[in-house]
Amino acid sequence: MITGGERRRRWSDEDRARILAAVEAPGAVVAEVARREDICTSLVYQWRRDARAAGSGTGFAEMVVEHSPRPPVAKSAATGDGEPGAILVEMNGARVRIGAHVSAAVIAATLKALRS
């Protein structure tokens, strides 16, 4: 028989967001944040999974493209030549150099073909 108040704590959305922001800070350790907030580490991990699932749902990291005045020259490991703005992709044992002039649709189709 349990007497007294309820043992399970209820966390507001603001508290969860504050704790998750502390966990995502550079150099933060989940166990330290959980200990400081007097909460079980597994609950913090669960909140983080739930927050990520409620987000974009893609599982991909955000990509930021910055245009510089002089793009660096990418060198191919096999030939030593390069093209300004080109990238070298190695996936599943295949190596493909993609030039800066290639459209996004062609890049997407190439990467999809390499994955299969």
C-alpha cells in the first residue's frame, strides 16, 4: 500500500525542452545532465528519440551549402586531376566524381544507383 502523493513525476513540455537543450549543448554528457536534473538517463534518451521522431522523420542531418568566391579544386585519388567544385564519392566499392555542373536530379539518381 502506497500512502502519500503520487511517486511518478510529470514533466512539462518546457522542462523537457530545457533538459533536451542542455543535453544537445556542445560537450554535454547525458548522464551529467540527468544527474543534475534528478532524472533517469533512460528517460532523457527516450525524450530525445521521441523529439527526433516528431521532427523531420528523415533521420538525415541538416546540410548547409555555402558558396565561396573560389571553390577548392577536388583531386581524384586515382588520376590526380581535378575539377573546381567537384566531389569524389566512394560507396559500396565504387568511386564516382561528380562535377559542379551536374544537376541535382542526376546526383540523386547516381547516389540512388550506388546504394543498390
